[in-house]
Amino acid sequence: MIAFIFGETDFPKYIYKKIKGKKNYLIIDLTRKNIFRKDKNSFSVSIGQFGKIISILKKNNCSRVLFAGKVKKPNFAKLKLDVKGIFYISRIIKKLKLGDAAIIKEIISIFKKEGVKTIRSNFFTPELTLTKGNYSNHRPDLEDKKDILNALKSLNKTNPYDHVQSAVSRKNLIVLEKNDGTEKMLKKIKKKKGKRNGVLVKFPKKKQDSRIDLPTVGINTLKQCKRAGLKGVLLKHKKNIFLDKSICIKYANKNKIFITVK
């Protein structure tokens, strides 16, 4: 039996379409609106209820878990904890200063201690992971390559354990992702007059565990890039989740946006 621990974004919805109606799965629903509650195999649980989560997994003989989607980092001072949550919370709080990636590694370690293995988030969806190449009719030019290099340099200077996976580079301007995610960051980017310029780079952190929270791109990301006047998107080889592939490529070709994987 495998358990899917679902958070926000469209990625969990995509996985759910693949597993719906099949046997031998259950869902731990951590979404704010409990969007998977109608499934008989779904359990709506608070993020602080480690005991309840572990109990559900063991009761249903789940030896593997797959994380998909984002779970907003809670206010630990207001978090409602069960007994096991109280037992483990000190371990997680110790990782707070390091960043989100360190917290994720600690959660994986806790599951391992409880006899539950965490598998790659793209285990059931290899078709969503892009490899090296260009996926639209457009290619980054020399100016774009300079922007890409600047974005990568900026990402490499950030805390290797924190949440930052995305950067927009436009000549000498660098905007880094914050806690509220890539799309919120893109909404803050103002379109410049004249020809489009600038790129979005989405790369995982060096210290990031690829089993959880791979950089995700979908049609909404591309629409935000167009609105912001950006010329394209760069992803990392086999370290991405690319939703709505055919729709995105068609949209990118129509709007002269490059999609490049390095």
C-alpha cells in the first residue's frame, strides 16, 4: 500500500486522476479546503498530527509515501499537535534556521524512523519530467543566456536549504522567489515597454531532497511569464515537474516563449 500526501498546486490533482478508482492507495489530504475529501480512501489531517498520520499509515499497512504539492509552513507557535507531534516537533524546530529543505529532510527522516519510506514525487509521473533540450520553436539568444547566468549565480548565493527555487533575471535586475511561490513572484514583475526581455529560471536547491517539492511549471506559469514580458523559462534536467505539456508547448510557440532544459 502506498500513501499520497497531497498539498496545494495542480500536481496532486494530476496524480489523483491517474490513481482514482485503483486499489491499494490512500490519501493524506493536507490541502486547506480538503479537496480530496470525497474519496473514500482520503483522510483530512492537520500538519501537526504526526501521530494520526503515522497511525493511519500503519493501520493500512502503508510502507511508502509520496509527497506532492506545497504545504504552507505553519506558525509553529499556534500549531495544534498530537502526542507524537509534540515528541517530534523539537527536531523540526531545530531545522527552522537552516530552511525549508532542511525541514523536509527531517520529516523524511521521521517517516523512515517509523518504518515508512519516502519515494520520489515523480515516481508515478515520469512523463512530466523534461530532459535536456528545447521544447518550443524559440531558443534563448545571447542576451537571454546572460540573464540565465545571472539568475543561476543569484540562486547559488542563497541559503542552500531555503525555499528559493526560482529567479527572474532581466539585465541587471534579479527578483528571487519568496515563501508565497513562483506565481506570486511573477505577478510582481512589471512588463517593460518595448520588446520583451528577461527569463524565469526554476532550479532545485543543491541541498534539496528531490523526493519532495521539485520545481513545477504549468500553463499558469507561462501565462504569468507572458504578462510580465519575459522571453522564456529554464529548467534543470530531470529535476522538474512540467504540467500540461502539449498545452504549454502550443502556448509557448504561439507567444514566442522559449522552454529550455539544461
